[in-house]
Amino acid sequence: MPAAHPDSAARKAFAALHRPGDPFLLPNAWDVASALALHRAGFPAVGTTSLGIAAAAGLHDGHGLTLEHTRLALARIAVAVPEVLLTGDLENGYRDDPQQVAELLDDLPVVGVNLEDSAGGSLTDAVAHAAKITAVSARHPEVFLNARVDTFWTGRPDLAETFARISRYADAGAEGIFVPGDLPLVTIAEITRFSPLPVNVLASSRWTRADAAEAGVARISTGSLPYRAALTAAVRTAEALRDGTDLPVSDPLGYAATEALLPPHG
């Protein structure tokens, strides 16, 4: 296999960030500039957002359409920000065959990946997803595998099913569990008490990082929120300039400062 992944020290550093009761915030980027800006703001680890990458390419998220776009984004980020602990959102692995999913990681320069058990807005078979996790963890033990449980995300807020999937994916070789959705703290606490693995949740305005820490969370992902916020700010900036109202961001990054984010040219 090509030696594309960061060294074991980087992988260990990423795994060590996952401390139940002391969660780190994982911001999600969609291109080189966003990854650079986030890392230079003090975030040691950055993930990618499948929605951000898909939407930027004019594609729908969650339908297995963005493999090449994701590969290119990860490769470019890894070159531009080699010191960042980079983890990739791979939707449900883009393939049905577990071995093919595992082989996709051969040339990805990441310390971690996120694999979700849904496609097209519906849950996929847990046994089939566990087989992907086993194949990936066997072929790439150097990659931190975060198994996403999409029960709540797909409108099936069933804790019994959530727990069953957590157990199955933990047994299959996952190292982290991600249960996205706008979950109340009481539900999050139930999940962290049950899970044998560190739990990742999606950032929410319903609670703070301190609240999540008390609930036993190990990792908080921004998901696509920064990308969606950037789109919102872009539209409101154009509207403000058209309408003569106050800009939504009073101190946007300057042109020279944006250029300075990027690696030296040539």
C-alpha cells in the first residue's frame, strides 16, 4: 500500500484529543483556504464536510457522488497544511464492497475518517456497515475510524437501535462513535454512558461545550455549519452593499491577509 498516511505520532496525537468529559472542537473545512484559516486560528485538527465539498461542486451530499472531489480536497489540504491533523468525511464509503471501501483509503493523507451508516437520507444495513468498518480497520490500523450512527439523523430516534449499532460497530473495530442530530443533553448523556468508545456529537446552540463535557462527550464536530454560515455571510454582504445597510461581518479577512494564508507561490 502507498505510504500516504501521516506518521504514527500524528495518529496518536489525534486519538489523544478524544477525552470523554473534555471534548475538543473539530471544525470542518471544505477547501484549502478554509482549512488553513481554521488551523491558523488554533485548531490542531480539522475535518472535511461532505456537504461543503459536494455543494461547492454543485452536487448533492450523501449520494456517493463526491469521491474524486473529496480525494482532491484532502490531497490539497494535506499539502498546504501538512501539520494539521486531518480527518476525512467519506459519507458511507462510496462503495458497497467492504474491501473496496478499505482500498479507497490507501492514498488518502489522513489520520482519521468518518463513515456513516446511511445513504440518500435512509439508514443502511448495520451488518453491512460493520463489515466496512472491519475491512477498513484491518487494512488501515493507522487511521482513526469514527463510526457514524445515523438513527437520529434519519428521523429514527430509537435509543435501542442506536445502542445496538454502537455495539456492533465497536465490535467491528471502530475507535469512535458519532451520533449526529439536534440531540438534547439527556440523550447525549445516555449515549456516552452506554458507548464503550469516545462519543462525537454535532455542535448545537442548545448546549455549550461545558454542557457537553458534563455529559461525557469526547468530540464536537461543527459539521457543515461553517460552510453554511459562509454562504449566508456572502449573500448578506452582497445584499448590504446593494441596500446600503451595515455589513454582516464588520472585520472580514483582508485581501492581503487571505493571500498570506496560502503557501508560497512557485
